[in-house]
Amino acid sequence: MKNFNLLLIFIILLSFGSCRSDSETPAEITIDNTIKTGKLTGKVMSQNGTKPIGGASVFTFDEKYKIYYTTSDADGNFTLEAPAGNQTIHIQTGDGSNFRTQIAATVKNNETVNLNADQTKLNQVAKIAYIKGTYDKIEDIIQTLGYNATEITNADLANINTIAQYDIIFLNCGSRNYSVNQSFYPAIDANLAVFVANGGSIYASDWDVSYLVGGTDNTSNCSLAGGFVPDTKLCSKNTGTSGIVAATVNNAGLSTALGFNTVNIDFDLSSWQKITNYDPAYWEVLVKETSSNNALMIRTNHFTATGIPSTPIGNAPNSTFTTVCITLPGNIQISISVPTITVPYLVALGATVGPCSGSTNSGYIYYTSFHNHASGNIGNAGVILQYVILNL
């Protein structure tokens, strides 16, 4: 009986199969995991189209939010492999919060498309201010790149509502001028701490280290009143002498962006600030003296302090972009700014909100012991300062 039932079932199944016509075949299911890609090439240029920008991040995402990433070389050139189709291409320097460009581009399968120079100009989204100095003119370098900066005064630094409008503040050497309006400086110290702790970035050169660690027009020892960076983190003394100093670029990203790793710096004044002590866990050395390994250019985004009020700084409150940290193959981490609506998807793939290092809320502090003239007496250090401007 059992065998009879099995035979009956078999006959029924055959009859079902015979009901299909010869033209009817099972649907074919093809699973293809290969993503079609093409290449985009171009040259990252400053906003006025006169200067190539090295070390810029160039990237896009596929529909599943996988990142396709490259960087521009010292001459601004890049080649990006990207998914075929209509894509949004991002060009950024630093973490993308201050300088960035978005391009709509069509990527063609197995083809190379060249983006024109008008598309690949790096735009300024930051509001930039500077304090006029006695010896430096960082504003001239900013202008040679086609970007804009507003002159402010020490009286403005003493007003948090004024400086909170800006994303970046440049402090030219000799701008502190402590002998004039000394009453400003306690407020300036407090305001710069609020500014940096809430994401604003500053750059100071040579004698203007006194804005960071205290002192008058320049510093002469490691225990001075004033400033907002703890004395345990940085000490600089006004003991440098004039002459040419051979220096080494100590940061791989900076070296790639510049296209060289050595530089001769002309310290043209009779004295300059020597960095005599710094906390290596707090500061990153970007340029150092070749013979002595003394730091000549340092930066940090580790600034924190207790009791700092939460204050909106610059464009951040109105930005639709968020800084995230993404890990590339080879465990290489990059900090970039992405449209805020994409953040949950990127986090789901392993990205983290905030920069890859430093305090989540801190802006950058850059300090150079050398000056920042647009041309003249600092050798090829001028291009280093272009990097500083674009990576704050």
C-alpha cells in the first residue's frame, strides 16, 4: 500500500510537469556582485584657480555607502575610481569643515572622464578672521589663494560674540602688542579657550605664542601668567638667533601635499621663539629642525578645559555637514565631512562621529616658530603655510 501511494504521487507530479508548454522555461536568476566602475581625473585648484592644492581628499559613495577615496598629489592631480552612474564627488582639505566642494559627475563604465578646472576649485565655506601683525601677513597668503579674511582687533578678541562669528582666526606675529590696552588680555585668554573648545581653529606664529601660553609681546620662560594652553603642554623661549635653519617635514600627509620633505627656513630677525618643551601626547610635530629635532611647527586638536560654556562657533550651527571618521583598507583612518543625512548609514558601516583623533569638539591650534610672509625671506616655507590655511 505504501509503494502504491508513492507511485501515485509520482504519476501526479509528472502530469503537472506535462502541463507546461515547450516554450515555458524556468526564470533565470543571475547574481552579479561585480560593481561597474570608471575613473574621474582632475586637478584640485585654489578658489581663484591659480594654485594647485596637494593633499586634498577626493571621494564619493556608492548606493550602499561604501566610500571610494583618493588624494591629490603635490601638483593637485588626482584619479578617482568610482561607481558608474551619476555621482556626487566631494573635494575637501583638512576634515572638510572649512574648505570643501561638491561636484555632480557622470562616471562611465570602464572609461576615464576628466573634470575641468572650474569644477575642481576648492571652495571656502569657513569665515576667516586675522589680527594684523608687525612682522607677518598671513592675509596675503590667504588672498593669493583667492580666499577671504576679515581684519579684526584685540578689542574684538575680547568680545566672544564677535569672534564666535568666525571659524578660523589667524594671529600674526607681533599682533599681541601687550603694552596697549592690557586690560583686554584676561578676556582674550578666556575667549580663545571658548573658541577652540567649541570647534574654532587658530594659528599663531613666533612671538604670538604668548596668546597660547601667556606673557607679554613674547615669552621668556615657562611659567608666565595668561594664555589658555597649560604651561605643562608647551614652553617656548625667545632664544632663537637669526640664520638659515635646515628643517624636515615630519608629517607624511604634509610631505605628500608639498611634494618635498626638507625645507630651509630663514629666521630673518635677531630673535625668535624656540619651542623648548612640549607634550608629545598633546601636540603633533609637523616640521622639526633637522640637526636637533627641535619642533618648529606643531598642531593639536586635543584642547579641553573645565567650565567652558557651550557656544556656537562660525558656520557649524547652520551646517548640513558632519565630521566623521572612516577607516579605509589597511586600517588607514580619515576625517571627512559628509552630508548629515548620510551619517546613520555610515555609522552602521563602522564610521564614528567626530574626527579620528583629538577631542570631539576641539578645533585645531597650529603654531609655527617661523613667520608667514607671502613671499620673500622664508624660503619654500610659504607653501607649508598654504597647507596650514587649508587644513585648519
